Amino acid sequence: MTMKNSMANQRGAWASARCHVFGSAAQEISSLLSVRPLKRRERRAPFPPNEVRSILRFGLILAAGFFCGVAAAQFSTPGSEGGFDIRRDATVTAVEQVMPCVVNIATKNLVEVRDPFQEFYRQFSGQHSTDTPFSLGSGVVIDEAGYLLTNDHVVRRADKIAVKFANGPDIYEATVVASDAKSDVALLKLIARPGEKFHAIKLAHEDDLLLGETVLALGNPFGLGGSVTRGILSSKSRSRPKENAKLDVWNWLQTDAPINMGNSGGPLVNLRGELIGLNVAVVNEVEGQPAQGIGFAIPIKQVLAGLSEITVETVKAFWFGAKVKAGSSPLVVTTVQPESPAERAGLKAGDAILLLNGKALKSFIDLADALATDAGAKERLTIQRGLERRELTVQLVPEKNVFNAEMIRRKLGLNLERVAEGFTISAVETNSPAGTAGLQSGMLVKQVDDQPPPPDLTALAKLIYAEKNGEPVRLDVAAWQRNGTFNVLRQGSVELSPR
């Protein structure tokens, strides 16, 4: 049967149903109206059973007609034949729900950085920043206050970030709230008008994934409008390729939904319109052989884990010293750092934070915003510990008062100065971890823990402080050495165990 005949039959069925409903209603009304009028002084008897049944049937018929009309209206769109639009399926509904949350991320100038994964992203991701210096990638809004997610590698080289939505001409400036190169997750905040709210995507539950389910990859490449591709969830766990290595670390989602150029950082969603991952890479070639349909996304579970590591701990350059599980409600404390304001306040891992200064907290973003409102002042935390509810007082301290050059010297035994290429060693203490490893003044630190050097001494001190007890800090260093009549640049790596 052709589509035309099918639609005709469908319209006929609707017409038949409507005629039946309203024809039956007309008959019932006619029978009710035919009841003879009462004579004077005639006493009315109770409704005979047949009249009661007629009234009940009439009511049911009207109710059925009403609900049929509601059902028909749900499937009708302007211009659709017979009130039913066969194109409007779960995919279209999900796209309409998510697209207002999708943004393009761009910059006017690129900052040159030494990135060991730069070639990886040039080969495997849909993002070639050196070829498109203004449009860096995509992102997705996760909170109506203007917080959005993207990849760390999308914004790492941007000196000033501009954000544009697919459904509007406005361009917003954004700042990086926190980012983490290891998880490749960055949290940005739009600089918006007072009280302005944005569409925010819903987050899927961490492990709510079905192998083979339909997924959609969305983005806003180059700021020209939203793009959508569809595929299936090919694998719930794949490995991320390291530089010059096979797929052997970091579980990622795999999909055959094409991840277009410029879609890095955009959302991968299910048919409920929920965020299940961040688009990050697409494999075009494996061991010299062309590859198609191998796209990767960071699972929402890893996204939330990355956010838990990089948010709340520090708020507006003030140190709080506790991490909470992103996406949980109530907010559960996962880690409390030694000698931090959170530890001095009595906060412990496992505590549930209920209120801050008497205000309920819906998310980790609410907690960060509330702490930032009056950072440095004493603030009241209401927590739940087991069956007991407690009140704690916490006071944040400026992070530069703690994480600075003095902490680095105390931990590693060397003085550093930030330069364009990394950090220059200006002094080394004898019998310190740096002195024992053979480091000398004049050497250049080019990488820290196999990552590009942090932007300043405060960030480096925080990285060193975060190392677990007994875990060394790996430094990649370079130094010029005299070899006859030539100066030779020698490079190597050392591991230092913080004191």
C-alpha cells in the first residue's frame, strides 16, 4: 500500500470515528429530549433505569469524544495532512529539546601552547583549530544560570572566549571556571545580563546506557547553526588513544554517529534528550588504513567525575578544600583536603551538605555560587552525618596565601619562575628532592606529570599539593649543554617525591 493510500485510510478512520461519536451523541440527545413533560400536580417518580443508563452513556460518549480530540491535537502540526505528522518522532522531539542548549565556542586570538596531545586531536577529533583559528568547537549549557560544558582542549588555547547559540544572534563572553586536561572537561560561565536564564540540558543517570540504543551527536560548528547526526551506541567502553600508542587507556563511549568538524565539546544525547556524553574525537585512520564510523564521547560518568575534581574546591581564588560528587542530591562530600578551611570547620568525607547560610542547594554549581557570594567571610554549613544533623562554620582563605612559590620550595626544594615555554629553575636546595635528582639552575621545566605546564605558580603548587602520599611528581626538563664548539639541547625526565 502506498503512503498516499495509507494516509487516506488513516483520515477515513478518523472521520469514521468522529461520525460515530457525534452520531451516537445526537441519538442520545434526541432520546433524552423526547421525554414527555409533566402534567400539573403530577408527582415526578425517580429516574427509570433505562433513563439513567441513557444519561450515563451520553456522558461516556462526550468524554470519549473529548479525549479523542486531545489525542488528535497531539499529533497535529501546521500543514500536516489529516492532523497527523509522521515525521515527528522521538529523534525530532529530542533535537527540539536539546538544540537551544547547544553553543558554538570561538576566540579572536590563539595562545600557542606546547600540547603533547595536539597531534592526537588533529588526527582523531573533528576539531582542527590551526585551520579554523576563530571557531574552536561546541559546548552545551547544563545550568540555567549560564554554566556550560565543553572539552578542555577546545578552550585551552583561547585567550578570550566568545559563545553563540544556534537559535539567536547574541554573542556572549565566557570565562573558564575550571578545567582539567586529564579528563578533557572544562566548565565555562556565560557573562549574561542580570537575571537572564538559559535552556539547560538534562543529565542522564551515570550508568543508564543501552548498547545499540539510538544516540544523537549535536554541535554548533563555526557558529553557522546547529548540526545533528544520528547513530547507535556502538560500545559503552572504549579506550582513548595516547600519543604514539594504541587504544589502551580511558574508557570512552563509541558511536557511529558522525562527529562533524567543530562538534568537539557538543552533547551526545539519548532519545529522551538527556546528556550521556561529550563529543570528543572521531577516528579517520587506524594504522594507515581508512576508518569510518568510529566516534568517541566522554561518558557522563567521567564528565561528572572530572567536575567533582575541579569544582568547589577553589571558589573565586579562595580555597575551600573539599570536593563534592557532581550530579548527586544532596551534595555528598568525597574528599576533604588536609589543613584546609573545610577540614578546620569539621567537614568529613561522606557528609551530605544540605544548606549554606540557610539556603537549600540543588547542585554543586549552587554550592560554588553560594560560597562565592561572600568569599572570605564566615559561612554556615548545615550537614547530615549519618542520622545526625549538624551546623558547621567555614571561612575560605585566598588560595595565593597557601599555594605559592614558598609551598613549591618547601615540597620540592627548588625555586621556579614562569616563562613562555614553562618554568625556569632559578635555585635548587642541597639535599632536597630536586637537589638529589640532579636538577640545576637554568634548566627549563617543559611538562608536569605528562601534561602542559600549569599557567602559573599557584596552579603548579595546587597540582603538587594534590599528589597522594608517596606519589612522585614527574618533570620533563631541558637544558643547554656545551659539546665542543656547539651548544646541545638535552632533554630528560625526573621524578620528585614531595616532602
